[in-house]
Amino acid sequence: MMNTSHPTTKPVRTRRRGGLLIIAALAVVAAGGAGVAATSAWKTGAMTGGVDSSDVRITVDLGQRKLYLKNGDDDVQTFDVAVGSPAHPTPEGHFSISKIVWNPQWVPPDTKWAQGKKAQAPGAAANPMKTVKMFLKEPDYYIHGTGELASLGQAESHGCVRMHPDDAYTVARYLMEHGGAPHDENFFYRVLHFRSQTKTVYLGNPVSVTVED
């Protein structure tokens, strides 16, 4: 099981492959995007192995405030998350992720808590989705990054599952790799460096998610 600590020192290292400059480890991008802890996992091969994609699944434990990424009988990685508050609980049940949006826009949902809030463009510092969101339940429940890191391990969201931006990047990329929608390093370079550009990915093999208390 991988360590999910997030280092504060974030060097940038590069290497060349086929004439293209490939980032081996990225500094955290503006507005709280994913950083070195996530991208370096692929460079070391720590997140690329596994069994058949049909065995990849996610379990969210609301009581423990943990997200478990599983592949067959293996626990790939465990993450601290924030879940819904008592007033805005995260829905329990069985779902599937088939859609991932990188650099999403945020549009305030038509709910009381969001009244008066302004829409936020992709990559905006105040965008609560940060770098990526994974559709959990329509219309407004996602697994996504957050800038409110103090909320991780707490029941403080409005129903979504919040993750550290590095962790959301790690999970989303793993689901793409094992869910029938792998992309090359240049795709992720563009995602992290051109934050105003939204990119939507559909998984050919949706990943099952169980949310339980």
C-alpha cells in the first residue's frame, strides 16, 4: 500500500523521450492543482501495474472518511477524504464512474447553500473542483480535489467526496489507465499546465463505486 503523505519540497526534473520534453515530476501548479506526489507515482511505476481492469473498484467508507482504491484482491492505495456533513450527506449505495472531467468549470448547484455563489472558470483559484472531478451520481455528486485540506478526514462537504488534489489526480489517472481510456504523458502535461482548458474523458469500462457507512 502506498504512502499518501504529501511532501512540501517539490523539485522539478525532466527527461527527453523521442525528442519531446517529458515531465518526470511537476511542482504544484497554480490554484492548487495536482503536483509531484501524484505524477511521480507513474514515473516510478508505482501506480501502473495491476490485474484486469474489470477488477478495479472504489470503496468509500463514510464512517472512516477513507477512499479505498482496489484492484482484484489488492488494496492499491488508501486516501483520506472529506464526506458530506449531516445536513448534506453523501449518498450511500452502488454507483459507477464512467466520466472524468479535467479542469472542470464549477457552476453553483440549484440548492440553498449555493445561493449567491459565483460560477468559477476552469483553473480559477476559487474553483472548488480543482484539477479533476469524477462523476459519482448525477446531477451534483462527484469525487473531486479540494483546496480545503483541513476538511479531509471530516464530514464537512455538501455531499461530494473531497480529496487532496494530488490524490484526486492519482485516482482519476488510475481509473483511466485501467478503465479503457489510457492517455499519454503529453495529455497530463497539458492538463496540468493549461488549466483553463477542460478535457472530458469517458471510460470504456466504467469503474464500480460502493459508498457505505
